[in-house]
Amino acid sequence: MNIWSKMITALRGGVNEAGEAVIDAQALRILDQEIRDASEELNKSKDGLASIIAQQKLAEEKVNTIKADIKKNEGFILAALEKKDESLAQELAVRVANFENQLESETEAAKTFKLQADNLRESIRTADSQIKQLKQQTETVKATEAVQRAQKVVAERHSGSNSKLRTALDSLDRIHENQKLSAAKMAAATELAQESGESSLDQKLRDAGITGASKADDVLARMKAKTKK
């Protein structure tokens, strides 16, 4: 059971390593997509902000309208009181009270929309700044990646050229050694040929009865000639 557990753990580790290798290999592509996703979310947030601001404006417009209605009906109340029409003044007072309740509700709504808009606006500003920084840093990373790829290619080519240069030098050394050996062989063959030629000539002279007399033979012959005189 422990063996199977360890094998499963090892397989999971291998899968994780393979996954990390894929992620590392596609890091820039993944980063670009993540930035695009963040930009899309930012655009949605901007649309949401526009909607909240629109609701805020509508609430503020309602507040201004209700205030105008309140002011107008308060004037009606004063006119009714001047005419001693308590009943009409009472009805108008109820209307004004309702307007004031609406005013309180719309004022609170306008404040809430404004607060939401301000908070969302700040969040958008922060996110927008971060995305711009990410894009700039991504361009720097891409430039660095391109430079490193070029350096790697140059390094590999340089390494390859060095290897080929070493091979060429080895070949040249072998050629020099072969040439030296060939020259030595030709010199030895010439020497042997010369020695062989001289030996053959001496043998031919001996076979013909022609031999070179030694100095002692010359001296002896000269002395014999003197005794005969």
C-alpha cells in the first residue's frame, strides 16, 4: 500500500513538474492573456461606473425637483393661510411632508451612488495604473527575452564554431603528421634504393673480374719492379 501511495505521489509530482514546465514555456503568452482579461474586467468596471454615475445624476435631479416642489407647495400653504383656508393648508402640508420624505430618500440614494462611484472610480484608477505598469514591464520582459534568445543563439553558434575549429586544427595536425611520415618513408626508400644500386654495381664488377686494387697491392707491385732491375 505504501509503494502504491508513493508511486501515485511520484506520478502527481511528475504531472506538476510537467505542468510547471508548460507554464514556464508559455509564461509570456499566459501573462499577455492575463493582462487582456484584467483589461476586459476593467472595461466592465468602467461600464459599471458609468451606470452608477447615471443613477447618481438621476437621484440628484429628483432631489432638485422635489426641493422645487416643496418650495412651490410651501408657497401654496402660505397663500391658503392668508386666506384663512385651514383645510387647504392642511392638505398642502401633507403633500409637503410626503415630498420631504421623498427628498430624504432620494438624497440618501444620491449620497450612496456618489460614494459608490467615488470608490469604484478610485479602484478603476488603481487598476488602470497597475495594468499600464504590467504592460510596460511585459514589454521590458519581452525585450529581455528577445535579447537572451539572441545571446543564446550567438553562444551556441560560437560554441559550435569553436568545436569545428578544434576539429579543423586536429585535422591539420593529422595532415602534417601524415606528410612528415610520407616524407620520411620517401627518404628511406631513396636511401635504400641508392644502397641497393651501389651493391649491385660492386657485384657486377666482381663478376666481371674487375676489382679495385688496394694501396698495398700498388706498393708491392712497385717494389717487385725495382728488384727486377
